[in-house]
Amino acid sequence: MSKELSAVLGTTITLIGQFQTALATPPTTATEAAKDAEALPLLTVSSSALKAQVTKLSLLAITSPFTYSAVGTVLRELNESVLPSIVTASLLVTPAQYTNAFHSEVLLLVKTILTELSTLVLEVKRVGEKKDQEKKDTGKESDVTKSEKDAVMLATGRVWDACDATADVANKGVVGFVMRRVEQWRDLVRDAVEEIEDWDPEEGDDGFFDDVLSDEEKGGDDDEDDDEDDEEETAALQEHKKSTLRFLKPIAQVYPAIINNRLKNAGNAPLASSSGVKKLESLMLNLQAIPDDVDEAAGALYEANFETSAEYLRKTRKCATQAVELVASPWDAAKVKDNAPADKFATWSKTWLKVIDEVSKSIVKN
């Protein structure tokens, strides 16, 4: 392999390592110049550019003859322009401007791009070194083998996927990213509610131990007392199942209400101020916590541990209430005129708070 191409390959691998280190300790605040930068459009453009260059690189690697100069040209473009652009864009996505969650997501995606690109570059290097050795040994080079071609194309596909995922997140923006997460948490809560609805406390242990134990082992004359205890426990489970579902149904309504009234068509309004960013961040944290608490409450209910179940329902209520109260007013409430019609979600939130208070009485202590 030519010394020039070997040097370019080495530079690419070194740069990827340096960029990965930079992303491991990114700045948490933006400089004044960075605040005006269009980070997400740059992230979209650079992701697309990287995908295009990777496509060229893979085709050059698997097509005979292996053209050292052409491969070097593509790598130099990556080194000098594409890679610095995509890393710069990701570093401009700071928590203070874009929320911690979005910041972390972008960093993870770009780190994935760099990791997969490193794998591809090493595969190209292996192909180039093999071609070089063949020329030294026989004076000519053979076609790329199927296994070599598959390795290059597999690595290329992974870079493509990472680039597409990054561009998709950048195009949807922060609010779009939050909406997708909220939809996922909504589905988890719905699944948990459906699971509780399908659960039948009367199924118990299906009588397995009754079949394998003798009358003496089962307690003989105590069977009637046991049956009465079982009936009482089943009745208690049925009652707690009913009250739990009554409590959880308005909890599940919070997600579509917030999606439709506070996230869909919100544009960049939540990001217009630092307080808006913090509110969006807090909204996510509260809505994210609910599915886990609901699962814990359900698990405790199945085990007839009513105290623990109530404890997690209290946590659920707290997070849901905080989420609703956070966005009770529109993102740009300060710009709303005094004579403007009542906001639909603001009205709904007042009703919802009364409902959650009412359904909590039989389960959750205030």
C-alpha cells in the first residue's frame, strides 16, 4: 500500500479516536458564538455527507482494481471536512439549550457513527493491505472475495443506519424527540393497564398443591377455614384491582393530552427561553418515571402487597400531577392576550386534577 494512503488511513483512525475522546467530555454550556449556530441543520447535512462519502469508500474498496488515490481522496474529505462538521454539530447541542435528554441522545448517535466508521476504515485498510501484498508477490491483484465484500458492506450498512438515525433525530428536533419518547411511555402505561385488566385474582395457584398434597398434609379439617381465607383474599384482590384501574385510567390520559395539546405543533416555543427548556426537561423526567412506578404497583398488587402497591401509586400520582401542572399554561403564555379564548388544555387540567383527587381517595393517602 502506498505510503500516502497508509498515512491518510492512519490519520482517519487517529481522528476518530480523538473525536470519541472529545465526545466523552463535552461542554455543558455553549459559547456566545455557539448559541447562534444552527446545530441541528449542520448535524443533518453532515450526517448525509458522511453517508455519501462512506458509500464511495465502500464501492472503491470492493471494486477491482483497488484505486489507492481514489480511496485516499475520499478519506481526506472525511478527515478535513465531514468528520469535523458532524462532531462540531453534536458538541453544539448543549443541555442548556436542548435539554439533557436530547444532548445525550445526539452524543450517543454520533459516537455510534464514529465506532461503526472506525470498523469500516479498518476493513478498507485490510483490503488495501491484501492487494498491496498480492502485487508484491505476483505482480497482480485478485478480485475481492465474497467474505471481504460482505465485511465491507456490513460495516457500511451500520454506518448508514447510524447516519440515518442521527439525521432523523436532528430533523425532528427536540420537541419531536420528546414526543417520540412520551409516546413510548404512553404505550408502556397502556400495556400495564391492559395487563391488570386481563389479570384474574381468582386463578390463584391453579390448585396445583391441592393435587399433590394428601388430605393430612393439607390440614384435613382446616380446609373450610382455608377456603374462607382464600375467598376473602380473592375478594380483597378484586376490590384493589378495581380501585387501581379506576386510578390508573386518568393517569394514562395524561400522555395523549400532553402530546396533542402541548407537544404537537409546539414548534420551537419550548426552547425559546432557559425556563422553557427546564420545563421541558422536568416534563420528561416526570412522564418517564410513571411507567416504572405503575409496573411496581402492579407487581405488588399481584402479590397482594397492598401497602407497597399504594406507595408506588402515590409516586405515580405525584409525577403525573407535576407533569400536568408544569404545562397547564401554554409555552408562550406571556404572549397570550387577556381577551384570548380559554386554553383547552388549561381547562382540561383543572378537571383532571379534581378527578385524580377523587379516584385517589380509596387508594392513595394525600
